Amino acid sequence: MPKTLIEQKPDFSKKVDGESKLGIAEMFSDTLQGEGTHTGVPATFIRLQGCTLKCKWCDTIDVWPHGNEYSFEEIFKLFDSINLSERLKEGQHLVFTGGSPLKQQDRLYAFVQDFIGRYGFKPYIEIENEGVILAEEKFIKLVDCWNNSPKLANSGMKEKARLKPEVIKQLNGFENSWFKFVISDESDWEEIEKDFLPLIDKEKVILMPEGITQEELNPRREFVAGMAIKHGVRFSDRLHVTIWNKKTGV
């Protein structure tokens, strides 16, 4: 089973002086990437506090609004307690997710630099990104895979909040960038075609069924797979839901 290093706690009382810190909602290791192009790859997840959006089907809405600040040193001690650096060196991915990781991108950049200085290598880094904040040049160079998840109208968010063309264009310019859309019904493709395909390369599009429980996911999986085949794009399951159902820390 995945190892929980930081549990979600609805407590903002812990504060850390200085900038060498991250606001973390939860952190867990020795699990699998459940979505996107690296589905099934062993991974460690650091879920950052806070998000720019509040989607009605969000599967982590009970997690990212909570948590605490942790100094880099505290985080590294947690890594050392399970000898995590060795598995990251062997190829386990380090995934920064949220919420909205780019809200803390300056601190994330500093954290990765400190990691490299401490352990002597850079882990393979994935970013789970909602696509509404521009990435800074220094941070872009550290990221090995951008898992972008632009939101459609089915998220319940207003278009002006969720659709930022200048950000989508920037992300599309990265060779290691993908666009994963949560699909509720057949009409979602029309929205992708109208609002996003003028901005992104079709070969970077991934369709994924909506569903935060196995009961919700199972009936949608087949029709979304069919939609992906019909339109010539990738399909992604939600492996963590398939294996563990609705559960945090996996």
C-alpha cells in the first residue's frame, strides 16, 4: 500500500518562518500515477494547498483547502525516514499536484534546487496543472512532464475563470505537455473542438471519464474510450479509482 508521509489536516495553526517552505495538504509515496501518459508509473505525490478553481466534481475538494506549512528540512526528513530518495533515483516520479501547484512555483523551484543539492540528482518531475497560471521560465526547465487539465463547462466554473488562452498557448509550446479533459457526456467534445483545439495540438489531447468512485466511473469508461477512438485522441483511465476507489493518500 502507498505510504502516507503527511496526512490531510484541517489545521492552519502551524506556521514556518522564511520562504524555505511549502504549504502542503498531503504527501504520500510508493503509489502509482493514476492518470495521463504515465499511468501506472510508481510515484510520490506532494499535494499543495489551495486552488484557483472549485470544480463541482473535484476529487480532492476535501483535501487541498486544508493542511499546513512544512519547511524543506522537515520534508527531507520525512523523505529520509523511508529512504525515498533511493526510489526517486531509481525512477519513481515526483508529482506536484493540488489544488494548484503553480501558486507556489517559486517555492517549488527552490525546493527542487535544495533537493538536488542534498541528494545529488534531480528526480523525474510531473506537474498536475489546471491551466490558468502562467509558468515562470526558471520553473519550466525543471519539469519533465506537464499534466494539464483545462476545465470544461461540466466543471461548473465560469468560462472567464477556467479558460485562459494565453496560458493554454504557453503550455502547448512545451514538448512535454499534455491536455487531459474530464468527460461527462458526448457534448464535451464539441466544447474541446471549439475552445481548445484552436490553441493546442490535437495529438496532445487526452480524454478521461468523470468519476471519483468506481460506481461513477464504470458506466462512463466505455463511452469515453469510444469517443477517444472516434476522434483519434488518447484515452486515460483513472487507475487509482479503479484500484482503491474513492480514497485520499493514494
